[in-house]
Amino acid sequence: MAGTDEDAVAAEDDALYVLTAVLLTPAQFPSVLGDDYPEACAALGLAPLADGYGLVLGQDGAGARWTVVTDDVSLVAVAIASWDCGMEYDLSPDERSVVTALPGWPLYVAVAAPGLPEPHDPEREDDDGPVLTPPDTSFWGPAQRRLGADEVALQWAAWRDQVDDGSFARPADGGEDPAAPAGTARDRADGEEPKGAGSVGPLRTEGEGKEQPDTQSATEASGDGSSPSGVRRVLDEVRAYVDTPPPLGRVRSSFAPGDARTLRADGPGWSLVARTDDIAFVLLDERPGEVVPVGRGPELPGLLEALDKVAVRPL
């Protein structure tokens, strides 16, 4: 029997107009949601499945925001890869692969579906549960710090060019100072940090565009000399990850030029970005907006190699 006009309207309202999609897997997840994969899943009320999920963000026929969660990770990965190459791809998860549909968006999305009302929260009853909203990144805190680390990893060459290797001070005899944190930049006599430390400034969330690194030096932004103890704490916790594996996804390894790997690690109050053949950068909750370079020294290469062995890699 032919459907009525009311049926057609209802079907249109139920349709999802896809705007974007992201992966939520142990090796690749929106870091703004958490320090590790289980934490990112918990932010959406999802169980941390070993194979992960695909998140499809869109609007219904009334313009309301919805996030469709699918366990067809490969489908979403292919769609994202196609879009990144400028190709069209109709992302339509099979109903059997849909785990749930969550009201709202967990990430900021700058675009909207044409011909629909402006994106808005769907109408919900009081007992329907919360609507997803992006983490507040208007102030410096864990979410903004992790976004800053994302930017450093994405724009590694720009950040690396700001660091003068000669600014990593050495003792007068030219040897390594055994009292200094292994692989860190030592404070100078006047308490300044090495040249090349920078400020990420206020970063935008996903979808808002990319900002270039702020070249303001850390010594101009802050002269409190707190980086040695902060960096030492981070390196100690990173070493502990090698001995006792942390929650899944807290250490991730991805492609880098040559035979190197890009490492990303997070922990309580800190984020680390490094290249296995180069230096590292540390961001701390206690140092708003600052990016502290960590020189290789005698121990950092071995530490990064060991960290890469326990890191999760994309399939």
C-alpha cells in the first residue's frame, strides 16, 4: 500500500543529514573527550569495545543535532579517508551496525545542513537523559591542553623550527648533568627556560579552523621556573607507563616521516608529544598555554623507543 504524505514527512524527519564523522577507537579518538580511550567512551556513555566505534554527526529533518554510533568502524574510516582526499562518499551505516543514536554532538561542528533550520538540541523530555555538548575549551584545562597537544603533533615542523638545539644548556665541562631530569632542558642560572618554548594561546576546537603557533617565548609568558619539576614528573610517569601499561589509548603511536614515529601520551595534568628520532614537547595544566621543549639528552631516545613498544597503533 502506498505511503501517505504523513509517512513521507515522518521519514524525512527521521533521516540523518550527515555533516561529519570521527573514529572512536583505542588508537584514534577525539582527545578533547579524555586522556584515554575508556575515558573518551565514558564521556558518551559507551562501553570501551576493543574494536571501537564510528561517530556520525548530523541533523535530522527538523535540524536537531544527533550523533549516530556505529560499530562498523571500517565504513566510517573509508568515508573519512575519502573526504580527506576531496572525494564524495555517502556515509549510510546499516541499521544493524547502529549501536545507538545520541542527542546532541560531543564535538564542535562548524557547518550545517543546507535547507534545514539552524542546528539545535532535539526536543527531549526531562527524564530522557542529557544531551551531548562539546567540552568547554574557553579556558585552559585538560580539554584545552589536549587540544594544544593535538596542534603540536599536527604542526610538528612549525613547532620544531622554533627550538634552537643549542639552547639546551650543558654543564661547563660539556658533560651531561646527572642531577638534571634525563632528556630535559636544564634551567639556566637565571632560571630561564630554553629558547623555543612557546605559547599555544587559546586554541579552537575541531571544526573551528587551525591556528598557527604563537611564537611568544615561555620566558616572556612565565618566569616562575616551574618547568623542571613539572617535566621531571611527566617523564617519571611516562617511564611508569613502560613498566605498567596504562589505560588503553593513553599512549598512541602514529606515522612520521622516515622511520620515525609520532608518539602521543597523556596523563593527569599533562600531555606529551614526541618524535622517536627527535625531541619532545610537554604541556601542563599548571602552565596555561605553554609548550615546553624537552631535549633528547642521554636517556630520552631509549625512553621513547620503549614507549613506542607499548603504544597503540592504528590498524
